[in-house]
Amino acid sequence: MAFTPKACSLFLVVLLGVCIQLNGAQHVPGARCKCPGTIMHTQEIIDDFEIIEKTHYCDTTEIIVTLAEDGARRCLNPAGRKAMFFVNCWNRINKDDKQKKRCLKRKAE
């Protein structure tokens, strides 16, 4: 049973269309966020923080803090007071990594 080149081309185009549809159907908003869950506040001393802006992969701003005691990383809820403090300070220093320590020295209670 031989296929004509036209039939093979048509089959490949249909197969490509199906693959594209399946790939698009698997997109789940927020599925590629680094923070699967968040906390509102931490009493522990924070050694560092990272602000990750919204992207097309993750629809929320993520605030990840590194704890001084054990280096563990925790995700703060963007609506929390401490998270808002870090976002405001980050914007105030014009998102300059060299000045991040200024935000950590301030009291974020």
C-alpha cells in the first residue's frame, strides 16, 4: 500500500496541527511560577530577597526571601505587609541588586 506524496503531505500538516493544539491546551496559568505556595509573614531574620515580576508563564509577582539561619527560601504572599515593603523598597532603589542590603537593614514589620 503506497501513499502519494500529496497524501503524505496532507497527513503531516494535519499531524502538525494536532500537535500544536495539544501543546496549547496544556498551558495552565501559574504553572511555571517558582512559588507553589506563600506565607504572609516570617519572624525569622531575612538574609536576601528576590522579586520576580509577572511574566507570561506566571501571572503573579513573586517575592522569595532567603532566611539567614539556614539559607531556606520562602515565598511571601504579595498582599502581605512584609512583601509589599520589599516590593516598594525594590522599586525605590530602582531594582539595583547592589543596593538590596539597604532594604534588608530597614525594619519591615
